[in-house]
Amino acid sequence: MMLAIHGGEAVRGGRPWPQWPQYDAHTEQELLAALRSSRWSVSWYSPRGGKSRERLFGAAFARYNGAAHGVSVDHGSGALVIALEALGIGPGDEVIVPAMTWVAPASAVLRVGALPVLVDVDPATGCLTADHLRAAASERTKAVIVVHLACTAARIDEIAAAAHTAGLALIEDCSQSHGTRWHGRCLGTFGDIGVFSLGAAKSLAGGEAGAAITDRRDLYDRMLMLRADSRAYTETEPAPGEYELVEQATIMGANYCMSELTAAVLLDQLPRLDDQHAHRETRAKELEAGLAGIPGLAPIPVPAPVDRRAIYEYGIRFRPGTFGTASVEQVADALTAELGTRVYPPRVPLPRSPLLRPETKPRFARRWHDAADRVAGRPCPGAEHYRAHTLLMHHSVLLGEPGDVDDLLAALAKVAAHAESLTAKGTVA
Ligand SMILES: *Cc1c(COP(=O)(O)O)cnc(C)c1O
């Protein structure tokens, strides 16, 4: 049997995968209502008065996560910036950032004038551990950003304890773990602030959007001003024609506000999230039952205290040698050809990421030049191992039918059985 990447018949013959994002007539209605309200922005007024949709979403999202307060933001990146600013992080400070993540946590630290210290991760989960945290903390360290990656969670109990002992502020980046629960409690509520991207690919999608949650009233008040040019909400909700923001200005902000049209989409999407979690988990369980029958393959481990998990990217680990001498890229490309949906390796660790280029920006260049060896020079064998032995798929792949799982398993078994053809020398017949 020839692999599809070499011209053989693909496991999945063109049957489409579930579309993402998902929307229906209700989404359209909500979006149209926001459009027709003439409000469009929290900074503008409504002829009818009442709270903005971004304020309603901030509160609804906090409630969903069991947090006291929620702030709607333009992006996950913006949420990281205002979280760091609310905690008082700035020039001279250093913030621990895991080496295995999207570039935004590191660039957010640079944007507030501080330095990200790139730290190795657990090779099995790609997540920061308490041991890595303790080993990296110095007298310059002021905070930690922990990222709950892909389809698992960092050991947040141990990390929160280690951060507390070291006197460090803790930000949880839950951009890949919306609604994951640890002993029944949502991730994002264990540190000082939880931040979320609500970008189009994420498991709660608003297009370009983000949110920050906290139990601390002082941090909430600061984040409101930080994200709306020093303005906070009025005490009472606005009457027709009145503005909802008041110039409080106890801390200087910038504009990271979420559009009202985006908030309308998110208010439609949030009530769907739990059913989607359940749907994906059903498919994931079927997939995991099947993986047990393919030697060398295993799901990314999930810590036992996780009693409900979000899946942003579903990850499969393979033992060295499972696909012969083929690289993770070669295996991923072969699987993509069999399935007609993208299978891909994790991004390269941040110390060698092409996206982390502080030297190209005048604002960052000097600071980075002086410190790069120290803050980004650590070896990251855990991150490198994770990167070289993990295959990822977008969560929407798990929003379909049981037959989809059969296709995933058949493709994995086929590519494993014919892996030597991926590295064979010469032309393939
Ligand atoms: C997506 C993502 C972000 C960035 O969010 P944006 O909304 O694109 O700014 C930050 N952190 C992690 C872990 C992410 O996955």
C-alpha cells in the first residue's frame, strides 16, 4: 500500500472535516442586533442605553470560569500586556516564560519593558513545571506566565505553590485551555490573573479577541483602565445617549478594547462551549482507545486532577523509532496527505523561534542584546524532545462523527507501517 504523499490512495477520500468556527442563525441574529444597535464600541453611546456587550461578555466569561471579575480585551496578547501592567511589571523586571508556546507571552513581556526568561518544559506535556520555575527564578524575577498547552494542563497546584514561595506573581495563559478544570476549579483562577486568547482558531472563537479574569478587585479596576485609555465603567449603567466609560485615570492605559460586534459573537459562542468540550472528549476517548493498539503511540498525558479538559490542539506522542528515522515533519506531512486535514509538529522552542526577533525592533533591541545570552541561552532539551515527538491536530477534527476517529487511526497505522518509505533514498516509484 503506497502512502498518499507518494501518490497512493488516501485513507480519507475527500470527505470534509467539521468546519470551524461554528455558527448558525442565532449567531447571525446576535451580530445583526449589535450592528443595528449603533453602539459598535464601548467608547460610543447607545441610543437605547444599557450595558455594552463587551461588559456583558466580560462578566459572563468570569462567571463561566468561576472568577469574580472578567475584562474583555482585543486579543490574548493585549490581555497578557494589561495583566503584566496591572501587576506592576516593567523595566528591570524579568518574567519566566515557558520555551514551548506561541510567541505572544514572550513578546508581551518585552512590550511592558521587562525581559522574558525562556525556561525549559516537561518533555511529555510541553508545560512548565515547578522544578523548572524554581531553577530559573532569580532576584530579578517578578512574575511567571504559565501556559496550559494544547490539550493538557501544567501542574498548577505545584506551580502556584512554587510561585507563592518565591514571591512571584502568577499569570495563567489559558489561550489553549478555556474551561479546563483542575479538581473542579477552572484554570485561570489559580494565579493572580488568567488570560485567554479568543482568536478564530481557539476553542472559544471571537475572531480577534481576548479576555482576562481575576478574583482581585484591585487588579480588575486597573485592567479596566489599562485596556480603555485610563477609563473605567460608570457606577450606574448608561441611560439612552450616555457614555459608559468615565475618565478615572488612576493608572494610564492604552486602547485594547473589544469591539461590540466581536462581543456579540462571543456571547453567542460561550453557551456552546460545554457541549463542544463534551463532544471533543467523546471523540478523544475513542481515539485514545484505538491508540492503545498502535505500538509506540500515546496521547499527551493529562494530570490526574484534571476532571474536565479543553482541547485546543489534540496531541499524539510517539516513541523514538516508531516512524523509523523519519522526522516529525515528514510524518506530519504524510498524515496530512492521508487525512486531508492538517497534522503538524509543535512550533520550535522560543529560543530558536523565527517569530521572536527582539533585535529587529528599536524598542526591544538594546535590552535584548544586553541580556539574550542570559535569558534565552538556556538549553531546552525538554522542549526539543516534545517538539520532535509530538503530532498535533486542530480541535475541530474531534467535533465530527465516530468514523472520523477510524480514519485518524487508520492513517496513523498506515504511516507507521510504511515509514521507511518516507526516508528511502532515490525516487519513489
Ligand atoms: C493564541 C495564543 C495567544 C495569543 O492570542 P492572540 O489573541 O492571537 O493575541 C497567547 N498565548 C497562547 C498560549 C496562545 O495560544
